[in-house]
Amino acid sequence: MTEIDLKRLPKHIAIIMDGNGRWAERHAMGRILGHKNGAESVRAAVRTCRRIGIRYLTLYAFSMENWLRPEAEVSALLNLLKEYLENEVQEMMDQDIRLVAIGNLDSLGEPILSKINEVSARTSRNRGMTVILALSYGGRDEIAAAARRMVGDCLAGKITPEKVTKELFADYLYTAGLPDPDLLIRTGGEYRISNFLLWQMAYTEFYFTEVLWPDFRERHLLKAVEDYQKRERRFGRTSEQLKT
Ligand code: FPP
């Protein structure tokens, strides 16, 4: 039995959903069916997080690097995403869930972009939980884009170089206004962060599991939260300092 303390939940969980391809291979299916089953795990993760009271859930749904995959796989992933948004918007309204998308969204093209805009606008006043989809997202690209806009503001005289602090810089990122993740979960047995939320994960706790994403269900998520709750987050301080 998983024992979690509902009063000490991570406020923000981020997930690298890995292993769809290997799952499909193990089940003698094409990779695209792996992603389709992965979309079911997305639904399950959103439901569980909402049920236990997680406030923010960020999902790495499509990375910048994913554009390099075969065209058929890229379009299948984008189609799954569109289907997900179409099918889940009512559930998001019922469950008071707000949808936010981060990444180089323009590169997704129509009609995905207008679907994202429509669902984001429709759910924008929901406050129960925020689901953040990282799409066409790369951490270094995000930081470079933020620097570009900040330099632009400097040249336009809106800010001066002395005003540049880590807090100001964070306001130029896609995640402006969102809290940093407390817990990162990566499925699929790889131990890396793959260009995900590089700036935002400075103090995030990492949890890796061998479970392949299409198999990831409520009990796996609760186990990750339980593991997180056993850790002591010191943010550079000593254990003694935390007691005072
Ligand atoms: C990694 O598996 C997963 C992805 C590249 C995409 C994640 C997408 C989904 C879970 C489905 C669609 C998303 C939503 C929000 C509905 P992989 O193909 O890299 O697996 P492998 O490492 O085993 O090959």
C-alpha cells in the first residue's frame, strides 16, 4: 500500500513520458500504437493528480528533437494531441482544470495551434489544477528565446542591464508566473533530463522508474510521490537550519 501525506504534496509535478516505442515493440505493435496507449496514461495521470490535489502538472509531450522523427510518427503524435484536446476539454471544465501550453507553439502550425488557443482560452479561469503541455519544447531554445526578447527590451530602452536578475529573467521564459517543479518523474529507465525545463529544475527532486509510459498508472504515480515525501529538501542549507 502506498502511504502518501496529502498535506505535504509536491505542488508541481513534471513528467518526461518515455518508453512508448519500446512498449509497442514489446507488444509487437507499431510505434504509433505505443503513443496512442501513452495518451491513455496522460489521461490517467491528469485524473490522479487532480484527485489527490496536485496544483500543477507539466507533461513533456513533444520535444524540439522529436521533429527529427519519421514524418508519419510526427503527424501521428500531433494528431493524438489534437484528439486529446478535443476529447478532454469538457472533462477539464468539469474538473476545474486550466490548460497552458509552453514551447515554440507557432511551429506546430494550424490547426493544432488554434485548437490549443481555443482550449487554453476556454479553460483559462479554471483554478483546480493547471496542466501544462510542453510542445515543440526545448530548454536551451527557451532560454535563448528569453535572452533574445530581453535584449530586445534593453535595446528598446524598456529595461537596463542592471535590472537583469534571475527573477526578471524567469519572467521572460515560457513558464513566467508558474512555480518551478518540485518533482520530476521520468519513465522508461533512462537517467537524463533531455533538454526539459533546464532553468526551472534547479532544485527539483528527480524520480526515475523503469516502467514504460503506456504502463504508468495511478499506483506508479503515488509511489513517486511517496518517494518524494521521504526526501529532505534543503535548497543549499543544512538540516539543522531547516529545523529552526
Ligand atoms: C517518448 O516515447 C514519448 C514521446 C516522444 C511523446 C509522448 C507523447 C504521448 C504520451 C502521447 C500524446 C500526448 C498527449 C498529451 C495526448 P519514445 O517514443 O521515445 O519511446 P522509446 O524511447 O521507447 O522509443
